[in-house]
Amino acid sequence: DLEPFTALNPSAENLAKYFYDQANLKLDQVSRGRVRVKNVTVYETDTTTATYSD
């Protein structure tokens, strides 16, 4: 298992939030707050997705 998913269920919903948070953290650092992720969609199958936005 990989952190942070040793304590957190690696569901599509949790993966979407994790990638959203991590991408925004990095973008904030390099763009000084001028760029941010709008949403992240994780595909479980061709017809099942989880989207996270803030």
C-alpha cells in the first residue's frame, strides 16, 4: 500500500480528492496562486467515474 492510502480507502472518490489537492498545492507553489485545478475526474470503468471539485 502507498501513502496516504494505508489509512484511507483508495476509492475513486478519495483518489480524485487526493489528486485535486496535490495538484493545487503544486500549482499554487509554482504559479503564486494564479493557476488552479477546476476539477479532477477518476474513471473506474468506461461508465463509472468520480469527480472532485471545490
